[in-house]
Amino acid sequence: MKKYLCLGCGFSYDEARGLPEHGIAPGTRWADIPDDWVCPDCGTPKSRFEMVEIPYFEGEAAT
Amino acid sequence: MSVRFVLPAAERGYSFLPSVGPNASYVAGHPDGAITRHSSFNFGEYQSGIPGFGAMRVFGDEVFMPNGTGYNMHPHHNFIIMAFVLSGTLTHINTIGRIDELGRDDYYVFSAGSGGKHSELNIGEGDLGVIYVWVLPGRLLAPPSYRRARFDRSAGANRITCLVGDEPGALPIAQTFRVSRLVSDAERRYAYRPARPNGLYAFVVEGEVEIADALLTRRDSMAVEGEDQVTIDVRTGGTDVLLVETKL
């Protein structure tokens, strides 16, 4: 399970968490998100996200 | 010395963001106002250049025209966003509850963390010159924070002063990252000692320096890595350099 960060605004997508509030189920792989998907916060295209290996802040429990 | 890249001022990405037109929802201000942005790294439409350096993803050299030009309130997460005011007055509004005015030599560190919005405005009557730096955080979704400070031009004369990072007097940051400033009023040699294996990005605000046989003039920049010590030869008085140290 990987995490991706929007280079336009910093919004983070976590494959483990998905984005249920935006119709993406937990466990959804980045590769399975449509290429025309854009950042829900700033509209930056999916291609402008970067895979990151950054842990969560303590207390912000990962699923 | 291991040089990662040398970036002449004219080879940076360039954006012109008018107050009206396609960016109207993002940029406020007087209809004739605009922001110019010279980007050292990829940003927005500019995608053909250097993607970043270490934890740094944005180094933007921006000029806001006066009378209300700026960025409307917009959201961020995670990125640690810094602004270093070179000239004019920056009005900064954020959702942490801060409305701030920053003048020449003032700077802030806004850590967006779990979510925050900000607006950046020039409501003054002259241009605003400001450097924006965006850094990946050491932890995701940390509590947001905002801190500000001022570079003391007299105490900081003819030495390297740490503005952001883990040194006394500097604004702390949750990342292996430092921003320092070197203002020199004469030709002189300086030494910067990064903690290995960090990299160092040097951006010439004004003046002229030589690093690793590369001559840098106004708004030129370069990055080196793997050095115990970086020698910076200032070639003219009135030189002003920002030095960004980052883990690689």
C-alpha cells in the first residue's frame, strides 16, 4: 500500500485509506484510479502526484 | 566537488499570472495586476525542468504587482511552505488564525500538515518581491503551524545566518532541512558545512559568487552534494545568497 502526494497543494492519497468521501474505496490501488482523476482540493492532474514514503504524524494512525 | 546542477536565471520556468482571465478564480486584485513567478523546479504548467532537490519541490522567485494582487484563499496539506520577503509588504492570511504583514527580511514557515488554507496578497502601493519554498514534511498530516521571524541585517552581515532549521534562533522545521542567508558587503570567502550526506542549493538573490568553479550572478542557482564543506567565494560587495540544505 503506497501513498501519493499532490505537487499542486500537498493533498495526500493513501491506497490503504482510499477516499470514501470521493467515491474511492479503501484499498484502491493508485493504478486503478482513472488517469483523468484530479486532486479533489486543487484540480491538479493525477500525473502530477508523487509517490512518497513518509510516515504519518504520531497520533494520525495509519490503517 | 559534486555538482548536481547549475541553473542560470534565464533557464528557470516562467509564469505570468494575471488578475483576470483563466486564473481569475485563483488570483485576486486590480484588473491590471499580475504575479510573475520564476520557478527553479517543476511547478504547474512547467514540467520540463528539474523536479526538485532533496525534500524541496518548489523554489519560486515571485513578484506581485501592487494594489491587491495575490492568491485567493486556497487549501494545502502536508507541504511546509516558506516565504522570504525581499522587498515590499506581504499580507498573509491563514486558517490557523493568523493575519500577518511581513516586510523586507521577514519570513514565515507555514506547515499545512493535516490541512490549512492561506491567502497571499500585496495590498501595498509598490511591487512585492518574495521567494517561496515548498518542502516535503518529515511526517504526513501533522498539526498545522505558522511561525514568523526576521533576518537581522546588521547582526547577519558578513556571515552565514541560519533562518530555518535546527540552529538556535532559527525557526524549527519538522524535516532535515535548513535555509540560511549570506549577506556580504565585500569580496570574501565563506565556508558552509552541511551535515553529510545532505545537499546544498545556493540561490543568488543579488551579487555574484563562485562555487565549485561555477560563477553565479543575480538569480542564478546551483546544487552540490556529498560535501563536508562548500566553499563560497563572494565576488562583489552587496551579495545576498540563500542557502538551502536538504537531506537527499
